[in-house]
Amino acid sequence: MINFDEKRDFIRMAADHPLHFHVAGSGDAGRGICVNLSATGVLFHTDQPIATGTQVSINITPEYSVVSPFDADIEVLRCIPNGVEGEYEIAGKILSIS
């Protein structure tokens, strides 16, 4: 049995991979860094604020070919400044995985 202090249903895996995103219903797109990923959510940093409730398509392509690329549609749950000037922390709920 895995013992962890996390109060969530799924363990978050730390990640440090480039992430690309497209905001649904607009031409807005951007880049960021995936911070962590779980079976139901993702956390990433970017230089663009994205409003809570917005649906976004994300692509994470790891630097090493032994890990498969990851495409998903998410709903933004939280967007807050991450402590670095001009950067934001985006938390999203995974709606579907491609």
C-alpha cells in the first residue's frame, strides 16, 4: 500500500515539461511549463492569465521519447499569480484525454 499525506483521490506526479495550450472558442494560444499532473487534473505555469471556467486544450510533449505526448481538454479551476512577475499558476480539471 502506498502511504502519502495527500488528501486527494489521485497522487500528483511532479513534471517539468513544456506545455502548449489553445483556449476554446478563441484564437488565443500560449506556452507554459507543466508543474504536476494527476489522473484528474493538471497544474502549469504560463505568462497569460486564463479565466476560471474557461475550457482549454493542452499538449504536453516530454523531452524524452520514452514518455508519450499527452493531449487533453481541461476546465480552468484556478488562475493566480505564481510569485514571479508576469507569471500565473493555472490549475485545471481534465475533461477528456485524446
